[in-house]
Amino acid sequence: MRTSASRRRGRGSRGFSLIEVTIAVAIVATLAAVAAVALRPATDRLRLEAEAREVEAILGALRTQAITRRVALGLRVARDGRAVTYGDPALTRTLPAAIGLRMIGEGEARRDLVFFPEGGSTGGTLRLDDGRRAIVLSVAWLTGRISLTREAGRGG
């Protein structure tokens, strides 16, 4: 026959109390919040990188199509810098709200970049910016070569 002391000990070792579970959940939630804040700059940087690579791929595909189809093909940056229209038939790529795109350099009003059938282009520089860092895509006018460079970050 069991004594009352052994019954109490057996009951107490079956699981966790509500207070213990609540404290454990609070600790996990705090750690998750700290991790989310710490990872935010990395995800913003990766989003900007991904968009820059996407625009770089669009430029490369346009150049290739211009050469193989023997026609001039272009890319146009929207006035608000939130989208690009390219190709024939025209396709539009809309950028995320946090990322802007503009052509920089000679004539700030210029928004077009054209690839020619012989491989050259009108040349130009595109700048993608998320407010804290920027990536620049340069297109050489003679060869149509596309290069990507990262600008130093601002405050992040």
C-alpha cells in the first residue's frame, strides 16, 4: 500500500506547472523578438540584392535577344522609379515599395536604355536604392557589358 507522501511525489513529477510553462513561453517569445530585430537588416539587404540581380538578368536577356533576333530592344524606367518596362512584347517588372530605381549620370531625365543587334548599347547606369544602401548596374555603351557594384551603406 502506498503512503500519502509517495502519492504526492508521484503526482508532482508528472509534468510542468502552468507557471513554468508560461515562463518558458515568455523566454522563447523574447528570444524570437530579439532575433527578428537582429535579422531585419540582413533581409533588407538580401531583398535589394535579389532585385538588383533580377534587373541585371533582365538587362542580360535583353542584350542576348537583341543580338539573336537582330533588333534593337530597350528598357524604360518608370517616372516614379517603381517599375521597368522592357522587351518586345513589352513586359513590366514592378519593384517592391521599399526599393527605388533610377538612371543616373548624363541627363537625369533619361529613362531609356537600348541594346543594339551588334551587341552594343546606348550605355547607362541604373541605381537601385532602399534608403540605406544602394547597388549600381552599369551598362557599357560599346560592348553592352553589364556590371554590378555595391555602394557603401548609409546608417545600416
